[in-house]
Amino acid sequence: MDTLHTIGRRKTSVARIFISEGKGAITVNKRDYKDYFPTETLQYKIQQPFLLTQTEGNYDLTVTVKGGGSTGQAEAVRLAIARALSKINEDFRADLKPEGLLTRDPRMVERKKFGQKKARKKFQFSKR
């Protein structure tokens, strides 16, 4: 297997991953993923596609991620990993699709409108 390249997005985060067969090393922005994502929940989100397909420790990942916050970045990486695994083996799609890992989450921050304080909040109304 050669190196495979996929992209995942979430909110304003964009993750590019390069996946190849290996021993399970995951590098995010030239750091270990446990250093880059310190909480257990974010680390689980990155491991989730591997756990569902029983392939943990089979692939090496090099990830470059930018934009957004830590949760958005972790979910962007998760989408990219799920897309790469479904490219590697079409049978993995049946495991990943019901869990919603192949669906791009379309929710974005709503823009602020002019004449208002925020996207939906108005300026305080004074009757007198």
C-alpha cells in the first residue's frame, strides 16, 4: 500500500492526513497526537474509526490541521481518517457509516448581521 491522502473538515478546521501501513504512530502537526490533543475524549475521537474497524496499530498517520478549536480539529481528523479507511477497504464503510463518521457536519457559525449585536441578538430596545 502506498501513502493515501484525504481531507476532513469541521466548522473552520481543515485536516489533511497522509496514511500508510505501519505500527500505529499518529503525528499531528509534527507532535504526538496525545500531546496535541491532551484530553481523553479528543484522543478517543481520533481513535474511533480504528476501533470500529479493528485496525488500531496497523496504520501510521501524518496529520496537518489548522483553523478552529481543538474539538473541531479532532472531529476534522476523525472524518479524514474515516474517509481514508473507507478508501483502503470498501468493507469498512459498513462499519463507519451507521456511526455517522463519514458524514460531514454542516453546522457553521452564523454570521453577524448589521444593525444587530450578534447573529440573532438585537441591541437593547428602549421604549422611552
